[in-house]
Amino acid sequence: MNSNTDYYRDIAEHFMHLSFEELTDVTLQQVERSLINYAGASAFTAYEGCCDAMLDLIKNLNPAGSGKAGIWADSGSYSPLTAAFANAVRLSSLEHNDSTRGSAHPGIYVWSAILATYEQYGASIPDLVRAVVFGYEASTRMALLAIEKVRELGLHPPGFVGALAVTSAAGLLRGLDMDQLLNAFGIAASLLPVCPFVSFVEGSDSKDLYGGWGAYLGLFAVEAASRGLTGPHTVLGGMKSLDSIFSGREGKDIPLGQPYFIDQLNIKEYAACFAVNPAVKTALALRQAHSIDYRDIESVLVDVYPYAYDLNEGVGRSYNTTSVRLSLYYTVAYALIEGALPPRAFLEDTIRDPKYRELQDRISTRRHDAYGEGPAGVRGCILEIRLKDGTALCGETDAAQSKCMMTDELMREKFDQLTAGALSPDLAAKLYALASDLREEDRDLAELTQILREIRPVKKIGSCP
């Protein structure tokens, strides 16, 4: 793999010739875990009625009856583009997604598109699994090429490259040939959304479109290429191309399949931006080690790495159900009071609870410049708690400790948290079982998608919790 022009072609050729039998047990397990995470998070967001106003707009512009694909918690049938768009928008609001290197969050894009494509056109499970691995690989490798420029420009990395994951995964599942796949990739890359991070900081509704638009654009590009429309094959490295953005070298030295990037999948513990993880981890550890009662706390100092500090300062002390997922004040306060940070911590009624606001008023933050910035920096936090009796407590967490490679037990615990209320225990167990076994050729995912379609929302809230 030398030039950017050849890079994507080489990746695509690898997966077009890869057989299901060549995938390792580790890869297959991570594909299953990614679907478990997607299904659980989708059940939660469908039940809580996340982004209903946005979904109403999407469905009004693209009415049911134009395809076979489903929007979760909706009885209609839609085109794959509309269904994937809506499901990805909803899931984007939760911030409980998976991640790979380069700050990619492939699951939102890949699974929304793959399940919609599967419902519309059908496919074998081996082909579906190969397509998922391709989508995760393409997303991560493209993110690694672009991450330095994306960070420099203040963009949202997953939203920027998400369509390229969809084009790869759905294109392979649809059976596009190499020329069509390159055209689809070129079409999507030509139209990549800018996705400024400010939408997240301000908590605007447009932030959740970063998930949905990537899914829509990727499937649009695949459909266009299947009909003979073309895109630039040298979009990553030709004259006046995107080579100045996809200018990194990271990832090019890693041979395909040794291992695949999905093999190193990280799944978020908390429904928040990863930037808050070190602070939350430290707060939870101190609370458990010292049996802290939050009513005994005099003050808290969150001494945190620059990126997390800057995001928190951007949000400030006034937030909504989107921007609060960047807030060190809220997430640390909640963790110290409750000893956990579950998805429901970010619902509208919860974040307005005076109990959490009162402790936040005793929390201050400091920019720990010694951690450094950028890829070479440490994602760390030092937390200092002073109790009313004068006791001083201190703890520190760095990036290696703040990431959680989830065990099967933790995965099941997270899944049960997400599906509680949305599904009966029996249906939740069935959904988990369906997502957990993708190794049989005759496996049918129609039952999985039907369970998600039949969820009934607890309420309509109009905005994204």
C-alpha cells in the first residue's frame, strides 16, 4: 500500500477476495459484540423516544411504503436510506457507541446501513459478517489518515468519515464490483460532511445528524454507483483531491488482517464523550475506596488533560441532554452521588435534578497541561476531594486505565441496562442471543430487526435525551 490513490483499492481488493472461513474467532466475536452493543443502544433510544422531532422530519420527507427496511419503534417500511438515516440519528444521540483507533465510531454507521440493506435485499450471514469487518476496517483506516487534520480543524471525526464505512460495508453486501465500489467511494468522499464539533458543544440537534447523514450519504453513493453513476477514483490522492486532509501515515504500516481493527474494538462504558472517562473513573474509584457520602464533600478539583478541559469549558455550566455528555461538572457530580453513570443519567428529568446541580457548584476544573495535547498527550485526570471534616483525598487515572475492554459479563450487564423497560426479560434475552451468534450460515436476522421495530416508546419528548 503506497499512495492514497491505491490505498483504498488495496483494502477493497482484500475484502472482495476474503472468505468467511478466513476470519478468526476473535474477529467473529468482536462482530457479535458490536451488534450486541448496537442492538441494546438502539432499544434504549427507541424506547426513550430519542430525537422524535428529527425522526418526524425524516419520515415526513421520506414517507413509509418505499422499501422493506425498518425504523426502530415504527411499524412502517422504508427505503434503506431512510431507515438507516433515522436509526443512526437516534443512536448518535446516545453516545454509547463503540470505537476504534482514529476516533472512529463505526458501529452507528455500519450496522444502521447493514441491517437496512439486509432487510431490503437479503444476504447470507457470512457475507454480512465480511461486509461488517470491511466497514470497520475502512472507517478506521480512513480516520487514521485524516485524524490530524480533522483535529486541527475542530471537526467531529466519526461524522467526517462515517459515510466511507457505509459505502464499503453496504457496497460489498450489495455485490458491487471493484469499479462500482470505487465509484461509490468516490461519490461519498466527494460529499463528506464537514461536521464541526461545535454542534456537540452547543448541544444542537444538528449534532445527531452527524450519525444519520453518514449512513444516508454512504447508502446513496452505493445506490448511485449500482446504477452506473461515477465518482473520482483518485479522490484521496489525485490533483486537487482530498490528499491534504487524508495526509496521515498511521495505519499504512499495518498489514490487513494482522489483526483487523475490529479485533481491537473498544466499547464505551458510559453514554458520554470519551473525554470525560478519566475523571469519571477517578471519581468512582475514590467513592468506592473511601465510602464517600456526597453530602460530606466540601469541594472537588478536577485536574484534567487539555482536550477534556477545553470541551468542558466550551459547554460551561449550562447544558442540555446532548452537551451534558461533555460536562465534567455533571458527570463527576453524578458519579460521586450515585456510584455509577448509566444511560439514564442523561435523560432530561435527571440532568435537571437539583441534587446534581448542588454538588456541581462545589466542583472546579483545572487544565493539566503537563499531560500534553494531541496524539502524544496522555488522557488523564487527577481528582482532589476535600471533605467537610478537613480530610483530603486524591486519585489519578490515565488513558490506559480509563478505557475498558469489556468482558462478556460487563457486555451483558450493559445490554440489560439498555434494554430494561424497552423489552420484557424474555425478549431482551432473545435479542441478545440473536446478536450473539453470527457463525451459522442459516442464521436469519429478521427476528432481530422485528424485535427492534416492535418496541413501543415510553413517551414522546421532542429532543434527544
